[in-house]
Amino acid sequence: MTEVKTAIVIGGGIAGPVAALALRKAGIEATVYEAYPSNADGIGGGLALEPNGIAALRVVGADEAVTAIATPITRRVMTVGRKHIGLPGLPDTPPLQVVRRSDLYRALHGRAVAGGVAIEYGKRLVDVQETATGITARFADGSTAAADILIGADGVRSTVRNLIDPNAPGPHFTGLLGFEAVARHEVDAEPRTMTFAFGKRGYYLYWPEPGGGTHWGVNLPQERPMSLTEARAVPSSDWMRKLRAAYADDDPGRDLMVTSSADDLQVTGSLHIMPPVKHWYRGRMVLVGDSVHAPSNSSGQGASLAIESAVQLARCLRDLPDVPSAYAAYERLRRGRVEKVAARAARINHAKAPGALARAMMPLLMALMLKTMNPEKTMGVEQRYVIDWDAPVTADPALR
């Protein structure tokens, strides 16, 4: 039986509310502290949840709330020039679910509050004080909170990560800048089909919106990173002109950009990936989600892995007798899996921003890749992953 009875969760994005729900299910009282003054309604673009992410949400009873607001994707297609190639999938797996980030936040916060989790806004962590029996968080507004442990679910710019290890790496720029919008243009694609397109100057994807129009996302090559604040300080009309010029020679990229309004453009900012983090925990602090493993959006697994880790951390804290053994088991369960996904995503990023020679060879390279691709080997280990909540966690490194 664990010695942990209370937890401070720093960050109210995705991993934070899920971790709090899973901890409560494990018999640990958790409070979420979010730096922003609200739950970011209307802010942020879309994200994907693979079957493994939905399975992890099911553990905390949040799966139905999320799938109710998501768009299921049952077919995926890749286009290079005028060539359309159907991507192989896994049989007998649920569809990919695409959801707006702000809608997902709202659904998870609602489920957390309904489950008895307290969420406090406007609480930006600045420091901690740790003793042999507990930890106290100090916030920028002068307030404090005390508990047995502190969980950092505060994203790629994590304050908790720096408190654990001041020399910890920060996120690495992928060379891509993200945008999203819904175009009035209707693409010639079946409902629930997501198309991955390699344009002449940039990568983009799109799918028919159930209510009409076409939702699209762009990864545009960029020389230097920009903070989200910097990117959003640029007038949307300026970004729209840049996007229309970049995709002017692409079909349907050209029509998607022309029929999209600058007022509706979501600037998601420079895309980053977390390099391997040496120290996942120290003392009573531990990292979860993007604060410790953030593969680029090329993986399609970022949110799903964050949810999985939140649930697995709660299992370890439930079953192991002390904090050090629980944290060690948690890292053992997660590090190998998340770093493999991150490595795969890094390889995809290179394809999204190809040089002139690579662009010319792209049709041949993609055809060869798909011909030799084994979906079960490539995606099965990721998407079929299901957490057995009821199975006890052991401290034995040879066992799971």
C-alpha cells in the first residue's frame, strides 16, 4: 500500500486532469494548479487521439465525453503530386479521433470536476520546498499548497522539469511552423478520410468537416523558431498571404487557402520535440506528459502518450510502498515506449521539410516505403497498447 495520500498536479492541459482523475481512482487526493486564468476556451488547433489514447481515457471514465466531441477518421490517404495512395491500417481497431484542443481541455476539466478533482486557475509555480515528509509549492501570487508529492504536467516549457534538474534540456525546434483553419472549399474525399499531402513548398493535411467545409492543417518549413506569442503577434492576414503563396501551385492546397478566412486562422506556432530527459523525477517531484516526453505532432501520439503516462503513474503510486520505488517503476514502464515514438516522429519531420532533390524523389520514395511497410509491426505496438488498471505493478525490473 502506498504512503502517498495527497498530490499537487502542476498543469491543467491534458496530462494534468487525467493524472488527477487516475490518482483519485487510486485513492490519492489530487488538486490541479493551472497557470492560466481559465481553461483556454477557443485557443489552440486540433489534435489526434489514437485508439491507445482513447483506451487510456476509458480507465478514468473520460472516453465517452471525448469521443462525443471528436471527428472519427476511418481512412487515411497520402498524396504526392497527383498520386493518391491509400495508407494501410490495423484491422479491428477503433478509428482515430480528431478533436479541437480547447474542446478536449473543456471535456477533461468537466470530467475531473465531476470526479471530485479541484482545479485552481491563475496559479503559476515559481518554487518548491521539500521535506522528508512532504512538499510545498509556492506560486507567483504568493500563495502556497502542500501535499505528499508534486507532479509536473506543465508542458514542454516545464517549470517542474527545471526544478528537478536545472541542466535539463529544453524542447528542440523541428524546423516547422503550424497553422490550422476550416476552408469553405469542399474537397473530393469521402467523409472520415484524412489526407496527408506533400505540396511543392510544404506539407499539409485535410479532412471533410461533418458540418461542411474542409479542416486543414499546415506544417510550413521555417528557418528559426518563434514563440507562440511572437507567432500570434503577426497579423493573421500576413500569415494568410504567406500560406496562399506557399500553396498556390498545389491542388487542393490552393483552394483551401483561398477559401479560408484570416479571422479563423489558428496559429499553433513553431513545432517542437523533447529530446530524451535524463531525470524524470527527484525527491517528491515527478514529470508526466509533454514535460518529459513530447514527440512532434508528426507522431500522432503526443496526447495519447501523455494520457497513458498519467494513468501509469497513478498505478505505480497506488501499488508500490514508497515514492522512490513508485517513480522508478513509472519511468521503467514509460521511457522505452515514448522514446521509440519520438524517434519515429523525428524521421517523419525530415520528410515534411525536404530539400529540392528529396522533393523530386518523393513519389518514388513514398511508393517504396508503403510497399515495404508492415502496419502491424509499425503501428500495432503503439495503437494496440492497453493499460490493465487492475494488474498490480511490481518493483521488479524484470516484470511489468
